[in-house]
Amino acid sequence: MDVNSNLPSRVMSSLKDGLDDSLVQEFGSGLTLSFSRGRGESSRLPVELVAVDEGVPVLIYAIAVLEGEKWRLDEFVVDRLDGEDLSDYAVELANLMIVENGVMKDGADLRGVYVVG
């Protein structure tokens, strides 16, 4: 969530506040957490992280849904792009590429395994 801190403070505040009353459940691969939100207008947060697991790109991103007038976190996804199980979860920011709206912004340069843009 913190990598998306450039979002307007009211949006970040409502996303974080919404976590307090969330029911979290695994969805799909077990690397997707669903926050059991109603279906409304949804949007992927603009900043995503890219990692590499056994030479395969892994996308880490969040999806928010608009509930009334507030955005709430709906899903947190860790997606190994070949569909295989993750063998090593990158936890060090130095090993992650930060991508915002399709442009590499910071972190590890993983453009050799993941095409940005």
C-alpha cells in the first residue's frame, strides 16, 4: 500500500481505514487476498511491484473498489506470470521494480524479464 502513497490522502486514508472491517479470504491461487467487497466501480492502483521468481516475472498489485463515496481495498494479488506456484517471495524492496502507470520509477531494473509500458 505504501508504494501508492502518492495517491490523494483522502483516497489512501479510506483504503487503509477499510482494512479494519474487512473479511479477508484466499481467492484463486492462494496468493490473492479478497477483501469481500461489493462490486462497484473498480480500479487497479497505479503503482505495482515486479519481482522475479526462478526467472519468471511476478506482478504484485492491488485493486480498489468504490463503495459509496469511498475507495476500499478489494484485492491484493501476487501473480507469477507463468501460472506456477511461487517458490520465493521477494520481500526486500531492493529486489523489486516499482512501476507506476506502466513506467519504471524505482527499485531493481528487471526490464530484462518484464517489459514495461
